[in-house]
Amino acid sequence: MSLYTKYRPRDWNSVVGQYYTTEILKSALKHNRVGHAYLFHGSRGTGKTTSARILAKGINCTTLQDGSPCHECTNCQAFDNGNMLDIIEIDAASNTGVDNIRELIDKARFEPNQGKFKIYIIDEVHMLSKWAFNALLKTLEEPPSHVKFILATTEIDKVPETIRSRVQRFDFKKISREDIISRLEFIAQSEGIEYESEALSLIARFAKWWLRDAITLFEQSIVHGKVTKEHITHTFFIIDEGTLGAIVKFIAENNTAAIITTLGKLQERYIDVRLFFEQILFFLKDALYANSESPIFWTYYRIFEGIEAAYGKLKYVPDTNLLLEITLLKLAQKSEPQSIVETPKQETPKKSPSIPEKKEEIIKKIPSTPEKKEENLPSPIISPSRDTKESPITNTSVLSKDFSFAVWLNHIKWEKAVVFQSMKNCQFKIQDTTLTLSFNRKWDFDKVHTPDIENFLAKTLEICFGIMYTVHLVLNEWTPQGNQLAKTADEIF
């Protein structure tokens, strides 16, 4: 028996990472307030089906123990042995048609055989056809008193609103890395398996918050009764942090020859490109946190953005190794060479004479708004004549010295290309913490003028410049003389 099957939770206390959901369901069982239909939503490996089974088992348990199944009564033992006729599990992916659901509804009319209730667990319910959902709808709304439904899905948006409104919905969150490590430690100790803490941490990282995958990877990594970092490193082709740090350093210093040499050595022992991108992104994330107050932060950020963009293209390219090589070489040619002399784990980075003091010098040199020096600096948007009535937006000399429209556009380009296309020709005015954007085309204005996009813009401003800005959008508020900012965008991109 696999470890995942052996250690699958059998009661609420052993379900990992879903404390509030399990407490509600436990209380419902304990006080006999179980609803007629539930919908469990969450990504794979978060405990949806397991929780559905515990709930179904608890509903028919004759001697509940503080809201959990007792595992000893006749009904619990029948369920454990696979002989409980009143708990029916259906895979919607294999039973998508309306005829399957009609058959289910017909059988639901009959009284239960063993337990008090007949319970249907429908996994991946979003796979049902439109007509199957329609057939199920009436039964969900007015089910027989002896029937209960538990639906599970990974794609809640594909479940019709009419179904969602007739069930109690619970969202299962991704399991934290700490909870996964704790569960792996419990399994290792129960099985008498020796382990290294760093090995369990690596497994939790590569499982990506999915406990089921973590347990499978853990079992796969057992060698002679031990789980070690060395075995995991060779099994998953993990690259050591020293090599990752060297590659980042070579990119910052524009050392393309060293990049080519390093990649050649890595490819000699095989390199999983997807895994490499994930590892270097984690490495850069740690570097960004460690150097958040340092000018070198912007070098790490630029490299992170470039690799993240390439990572999203992996499934579209025929040769992933070629994508990796070109990405690193392109990043190495993107700015002035920089020197990275500190490791990501250092709190205070060491300064080098070649490291500029201003982040504007670290980022690719681009046209940006000058700092305020005197009172009447010319506006980059409009210079009104003496005879012209002053525009509502006339003076951008109050721009924050850290604000750069070009840098902000560059960030938006990687996050939401559609928004970038609408914004790259707009004009802007910033005063204190209010940023006003003016659009000449209604099409562009309508694309951006939604609550979601405005919240996105405010969030990206805070990410880029560390300041909470209020974004104000206007249509044809003023008519600039020439399209200076659009020209700037063209130069950048």
C-alpha cells in the first residue's frame, strides 16, 4: 500500500491545512445540522475528496466521536471495507451525460439500504454537460429527505450559478509549506524513516502546495530507509545555489561567455529547463527579499521579470534549451554591467564602486520625468500659451523622484499585455499621490476604466514605487501638443 493511501486522513483531526472548513463540518455533524448539498472547491491535492468521504462516513456513523466518524460501528466498517451501499462515488469526468444523471436521480428515490441517508459524492462535477446539470438542478433544489449530495471541483467557474446557489460552498486553500513539512515528518516518524530537514523542505517546494504530490515525492525519495538532500538533488536535477548565484552574477555583469560555459556544463548532466526556471525564480525571490532596501534590488527585479516571462513561453517552444540560452543571453545584454558581490541571504549588501547609488541608473536607461528643482519647470504633457485657458492638468513638476512612467509601463506589459496596449499612448499627470491618465480614444479608455483594472494599476504602482497612488482616468481631458509619452513608450518597447 502506498504511503499516500495508508496515511489518507480518516477523521477531521488528520485533515491538513483546512482548519476552519473542517471545524464547520465537524460542528454540523456534531449538532445534527448537516445540509442537503455541499460543493467543495479547490486545486488538486488539497483534501476535497478526502473531506467528502469523511463527511459522508460521519453522516451515517451511529456513534460519532466529537463530530468525527468512530471507525468502529457497522456503517463505518462497511465504508472502510468498500461495502457501504449508501455512499456512492461518481467520477463526473467518466459520467458526463444527461442519461447518467437521470439514472442517478432514479436510484436516489429508493430508501437507503444500511444507513440513515443515501449520499452521492460527485467528483470533478464541472465535467458534467449542460443538460446533465439541468437534470440535476431540480433534485438539488428539492432532494428526497433521505438523500444528500457532496460535489467536488477544481474549476468552480464551470459550475453553473444555478447549481452553486443551491449548495453550501467551501473553498479549500492550498496547503502551506510548513503544514506539508509537518505531515511528512509525522509520516517519516511513524514509518521509522530517517530524514534531513532540508530534504523535506525541498520536497514541499517542488510539490507546490499539494500534499498528495508531496507524499508521493517523499516515498519516491526513500533510499535505504533514509530521505536525504543529496538523493533529492540528483533525482530532481536540482542546481545548487552557488551555481544559480553565479548565473545571476554573470547576467548582471554582461558576461555572456561565462553564461555559455556554465550552461554547457549543466547540459552535460542534463538540465530540466522548467525546473531550472522554477529554481532560479525562487532564488531571485529570496534575493529580492534580502536586498529590498538596496540599489541592487532593481537588478534582481529586472532579471526576475525576464525569466518569469520566458517561463510562461515554455509550452509554446519546440526546444526549451534554446529558449533558456537565448533568455539568459538577452538579459545579459539588457543594461549596463553591474557587480553583485553579496549573496541573497545577506541582510545588508556590500557596496561596490561599480554599483550606482540610484535605481534609475541600474534599470535600463530610459527617458524619464526629471526631478523637481525649480518652481516653474515645463510640463511634459502640455505647455499652454498665454492666451489659452489653463488645462485641468498643467503641471507635472510635482512628480515623485522615484516615479517613472516607462518603468511602470514595462511592468504592466509583462503582467497584462492588453492593458499595456491601451495605456502606452495615454498621457499622464501626477500630483502628490494622485495619478491622472488621459485617453484620446474611447476604446482604450473603456478597456482600462473598470474596477478590476483600476485596482490592478494601483497595485502595480505600489509594487514598482512603494507608494499607494490614487488612479484617476479621464477621456479627452486635454489635447497635448505632440505625443511625447507615446514616443517614449516606442523607444522603450
